[in-house]
Amino acid sequence: MATPTKTLRLRPRLRAEIERLAKRSRRSFTEVTQDLLEEALRMRQCPGIYFADEPAGREAKVAGTGLGVWEVIQQYQVLKQSEKRLHKTLPHVGAAGLKSALLYYRRYPREIDEAVAENSVTFEALEAKYPGLVRRA
């Protein structure tokens, strides 16, 4: 699907920084700019959420905790969606952090559900898929 073109004037420093990020990541200027705008909009919609580079790519995280939103939501699902029990299980996240994670999940459930599923693979499943990967003492 073709996307409509819109012209945008960027400050020289901003343009140079986006060009640097694009070169470093071997991606196009347009692709990097769109990702940055998407993340900025998501952070504005969900205060208390930020994005960080992880080995598997960019990840939505809960500010002040280092936890991915998917990690909080995984616990939430294990606790049968009890916010009270979640707060007791993750007291270091705080009420504001939990609300941020839950808000982000409500807005982007597919993204978080996929991350939970990807990170729920057991060692046995990994060993079956990649024999010899898991070394035992």
C-alpha cells in the first residue's frame, strides 16, 4: 500500500542525528524517522513508557524499572489479571508503573502478547529446536 508523501523541514542537528542513526543501523532515513515518530507518539499516549534497544530489537519498557512491558503483563496474566496481586508481586514497579504497563497493553495487546509468547519458550523446547544449545553440568 502506497503511503502519502508529506514534506517536513528538520533542524540541521536533528536531521544529522537521524542520518547517524540510519547509517549505524543500516536502515533508511525514512524508516528510522517513522520509527522515532511512532515511539514518540506511543510515549505521549502512555506516560511512563520508554523504548530501549534489546537483543531482539526495540522494546517498550516501564520507566525506572528496566522491565519490559511484556514482563509485567506476563506476571499479570499468571496472576489471573489481578492488579492487587500484581502490585504485591512487583512492588518495585509502583502503582504508576503498573498503570503505565497496563495502559500500554490495552493499546497494543498484539505486540505484547507476541512478546510474552516469544519469551515463554522453555529450555526443553529450545533443546528440541536447537539440539546441543543447552549445556548441562
